[in-house]
Amino acid sequence: MNEFDHEKLDVYRIAIDWVSLAQDIAEALPRGKGNLADQLQRASSSIPLNIAEGAGEFSGAEKARFYRMAKRSAHECAAVLDVAKRRSLIAHEHFAQGRSLLLRIVGMLVKLVRSHS
């Protein structure tokens, strides 16, 4: 089976897992927290989208640029989790699972950036 370049990356597959979890987290937020849910959904989707864009580039510098953007979005998601945790809006299991996925994603993206810089 033919694959796109981004589909060959473990970080892309993990980022897709994160998007699914982020959607569950966003849906579980209480009414009136739509702004937090929207922010989480936008930043979450941005991670695999930027990974895909980076993987599709020929230039190493451009690849690294998109992977850095994905990394920034992962950090943004982590901050949303922190806010939700501080305000007691998120289940501990969701927080722990999300944080674990985001730490893996960031670590993998750092390695990709370094390999293309």
C-alpha cells in the first residue's frame, strides 16, 4: 500500500491519537467552557496538520519549521490541560493520558527538528 510521507512517521500517528483524546476532553468540559474547548481542538488539530506539511517539504529547513510549529501547538495543548486541571474541569485520567501523549509528541518533534536543522 502506498503511503504519504507523514503517514510513515510515528509522531504523526501519536498526534492523531492525541486529537482523538483532545476531542473527548473538549466534549467533557462543562457548559460555558466552549472557549477552552475550541482552543484545545484548534491547537490539537494543528499538530498533525503541521507534521504532514513538514513531511511533504523537500527542504530540511522547511521541514524543521513545520515541525517547530507542531511542537508549539503541542505546548499550547499542554497549557490548556494545565488550565483545565487547575480549574478542576478535567478528569485526572484524561489529564495524565493527554500529558503523556503530548510529552511523547514534543520529544519526537524535537528530534525531527534537530535532524533537519
